Amino acid sequence: MTPKPLTLFTAHDGRSARARVTCEYKCANACFHPAPNTSDGAYFGDIVSSLNRRGVLRGGAAAVLAVGAASALAACGADGGSTETSKAAAASDGTGTTFTAVAPNTDDAVRVPEGYEQSVVIRWGDPIFADAPAFDFDRQTAAAQERQFGYNNDFAALLPIEGQANTFLLVVNHEYTTGPHMFRGYDPKNPTDEQIAISMAAHGLTVVEVKGESGSGKLTPAFGRYNRRITANTEFLLTGPAAGSDFVKTAADPAGTKVFGTFANCAGGTTPWGTVLSGEENFHGYFANAQAVTDATAAARLKRYGFAEGASTNVWERTDKRFDLAQEPNEANRFGYVVEVDPWDAASVPVKHSAMGRLKHEGASIYVTADGAVVSYTGDDERFDYMYKFVSAKKVQSGTGASAMRHNMTILDEGTLYVAKLTGDHAAQIDGTGKLPAPQGFTGTGEWIPLLETGPDGKGTSKVDGMSAAEVAVFTRLAADRVGATKMDRPEDFEANPVTGKVYVALTNNDNRGKDGKAAADEANPRNLNKNGQVLELDDDHTGTRFSWSLLLVCGDPNAADTYYGGFDKSEVSPISCPDNLAFDQYGNLWISTDGNALKANDGLFAVVLDGDRRGETKQFLTVPKGAETCGPVVTESRVLVCVQHPGEEDDASADNPASHWPDGGTTQPRPSVVVAWKSGQGRIGV
């Protein structure tokens, strides 16, 4: 008899459209457990602050791109000076958003605007090496999966290959796997050894060459020399204050510097020296038997990161003891970092940067200041957790030579890690309803509080009383608790505007805000039982410690009183809910992908005007199939790419009863895929 494992999952209470099965495998039901942050840290509505309101520093960035990953930098003129004034003027009129908005829908298809086309670039299981077998859903093997495109693609980067026109490296994260949708007759409590091995091989990252074609925006995978799969078993180098500490030593790695694997990789970022960053997010769900750790301090640390009792979601501990905390209690401390991969060297060892802290990193977005300092922003994607930035001590070296690359690959190992503390300008007017406190909207100021300073050779200095540098690097959440950081509504992706330098943060939602009279709303998180999320705008002194902020969007039904679209006429916007990943186009418009749309429609990709009379205008460019999440947007002059994650992942569905047949149609199984959209005739996107 075929097992029916999905009877284990119960429906949501209507606040979010994310399926319970997605919550189980993606984040180990994080939102169905008490929030791990039980600290006494103040919500900023209770904070008395003397911060002075400051405008953004409008310094241009250093023009040092090795591979054209322009999103990593603020805009510069040819002479290195700022061109923000002229570019901002172009952005103010909404250039780049001239398309007919896609209507909300529940179709089992990708929908794009009239006059645009789209196609699949690569699907789960597609070969990325010439010797890899074609995908066969009913004959999967771990050996094949190690040579094929992984599962549940999230972040994407598209890097031009120098000297090869219309040819790129596509670098993609594979966040998690969902056994019931990958295998027929799957038993979640007793998967086979081969199913476990396939799951481990389907995680990590893929690097694959893709080629464009004349007269079309299509991209086709090729068996290029850079192609690579990184999995849950790939060797990584751990750097920074955590490396070599007692917190990360295991039987397999008594030196505490070599980590095998990466998983739960969510969003990421590109660097101006040509590498790709990936954030290890919901790593807690991969480890079993937290109750077996009896040391009180170690147990409290596990609890702060959400580790649970009993078996893990994927049951990897059954074939690999490192995932059993009863046998390897330190293994969990080796995950939760920002990962850096050099996609231009398929033999290179990827790095985990502990100087940037250990938390549930949604990603790591790079901004480069006029003098070459590197600033990385990241969110800790959990209810009531924090926003962070890392400011490098080293400066970027230009060029693509070996010496410059060696230098630049160490930039994220030396610098200062900060956490954010915010206060509102109208705190007394915030009542949890989302009511606009003043004509100018929700506004305030903030401070970056230093946690850890890391110098050469990974030697660190703690900025938190009572904690060593290694403790701050490994147990960053506890360090942030101690300094009173501001508790936010699931801070996910950060992106810096390449035109203005302003920084944007997607705060996805928080159903627990104000629940049972606790954790009341504040000005940056202005609604109790927040099911739709908001987007925060920072005017940051990038290498300094002060910023001002405002809410660009308070998402949800435009007809509802508790929503705000930057002051724009809400009758003329596309409804947006649960903002997740962010990107910018060349004109300075913000693009937002969504996860868990609470408005009873499929998730999608939206363009938002940030300046001028149209500030706040929000238009839906694309929708993904039912059950899917929109991830990893890349917006170029002529193409838009999205990762379509977990299509058909609904609670009454499984591989034995699929809810979607996208992308191949007919009676086929749904397959996570990367999609590219372009304007018919290859015109400019949105123009």
C-alpha cells in the first residue's frame, strides 16, 4: 500500500499561503514553534534614543567589477565620481517599468506581460556534465544527482563570461528538498538510504554555463569548463574567529577548519571580484536529538537557534552521524555562515566566513564605497530577529589577476560586524493597526552596534561584554540579544540601490507580532499579526554607525486601511504580499519577489518605482505556478530571470498525486526550474 505521508500536515490558519509541507521541509516548521528569541531586548517603541536623523552618504562606488556583476556596486561615473544625480533623474520617471501589469491568478503556469516571452532555462535533474544521465524521475540515483541540476533553486546570479558574447555563468543555490514531492511512495519517517543520498546531492549550488541566441532572450545550458555541483558533502574552508575554536571541532575535523557541505542556502549576492555569496539559512532543521545535549549552556545555545528534539526533517542522521547532536554536538556550529564560491575555478575550495557571524542568513548583499571599502548587509530570517552589516577593513583591489583575487577573497575575513537598533519618529502613534502615523509615513533613525572586530589571520576582538570573539562569531544571535538589537518581522533580503546608495530590506511577515499581548508593534513593524510584510528603506552611512529609515511599502490588499504604497494611489497598484528577495534594474527601480502570498493568488515578481511622483507605484511583472515561490530575481537590460521554487508543493499533493505539471505539462511531475523572460524582439525590459 502506498504511504500517504502528507496527512501529517495540517492547514494554515489562513494568514499565509505557504503550505505546511513547505514549512516542514524548508524551515522545520519555524513559524509553528515559539520564536527562539526570548531575550529581554527592547522593541524600539520602548527605546529612548538621542540619534540624530541623517541623510544617506551619496558616495559613488569603486568601479572594480571583474565580471560585470553591477548589482554589487553603487553607480559610478567613468572617472570614479558619483553620477547619482543624473541617474536618479532618469529613475524618477519610472523608466524601466513600462509594461502592462500581470493580473493576480492561480494558474499552473508562468505568466508575463503582454509583449513578453518566457522559457525555462534549466530544470531540476537536467544534466550539467556531458557524462551525466538524462533525468528520470522514477530512476533517480545519488550518483546522477551529483552531476545534475539540484532541487529547489533559490538565489541566482548571471555572470558574463569575458570575451564570449551572450554567454554567462549561471550560479544557483539549492535551498532544500521535499521528499514527498521527489519520490513516489515516500515514507518521511523511514526514507531509503538512496533517497537520503539523493537529497544530500540535490542541495548546495550549481554553476553552469548558459548561452544566449540571436533574436531571442532564451538561455540554453552548455557543458562548459566552469560547470560544477556543490553539495551537502563538498569540502569547505572555515575562516575567521570561529575557525579552530573548540565550538567547531569534531571527530572528523579535530582542527576545526574543514567543513563538509552546505545546505539551507537561501539568497546570496555577487562580489565585484567575481565570486558569489550564499547564505546558510534554516540549517537547524537538518540536525536531530537536541535533547541529548545536556550541558546547560550548549543546550541554551541550540534552543536560541531553533534546534528541536527527536529526528530531523530529512533524517540524514540515520546514514551520517554528524547530523546526530547526540554524537556530534559541535557539527551544528559549522553551519549558518555566509559562503563564498569562486565560480571561475571549478577546483577551488569554497569558504565559510565566520567573521560575518552565524545566524539564519537570508543572503549577503554587497555595497562598495567610494574608497573601496566593502559593506555586506544580511538579515536573520526569523520572527523577532535582527539586521546586520559587515564593514571590511581591507579595500578592494581592481583587476582580475591572481594577486588581486587572493587579496579580494580575504576581504570578508577582516572587518567589523554590526547589528541594527532602530527608533521611530512617531512611536506614540503606533497602535498595531498599521495606521499611518504622519503624512510623510513611517520614519525613524537607527544605530549600528558593533559586535565583533576581526583582524588579520582571523584573530578577533569581541565588542560584547562577557563573550569571546569565537563566541560572538558562532553564537551571534546571543551577542545581538545582549546589546539590545531591534526585533524585526523576519528580515530577509537586503539590496543597495546602484543609483542612490539607499539600502532596502524585505521584512516578509510575522504572524506573532503582538500576539497574546506580547511583542507589540513598533514603527518599523507597525502591524500586529503581520501576515503581509513590509519593505524598509535605509539612508545608511555605509561604513559608519548611523542611519535614517522609512517604510517604502506596508504590503497587503491595497483596499485595506493597514497598507501603504509609498504614498502612491493604492487604486493603481498591483497587490503585493510577503516580500522576500530583492533586485535592482539599471534605472534604480526595485524588483521584489514574493514567498507565501497571503492574498489568495500565486506568488510573483513586482517592479516598484522609488523616486518622484510615482514613488511607491507597484506593478506585477510575472507570476509563478500554483504552489510555487518566486526566488532569485536577476534583472538586466534585456532579460529577467527568476527561480521557480517548489511548484505544486501543496499539502494534499505528493509525487503520487501531483498538484502541478509545470514546466513540462501533461502528466509530468513538477520540477523546480529557472525561467528567463524577455521583451518580444529583444527590446529593453520595461521600456
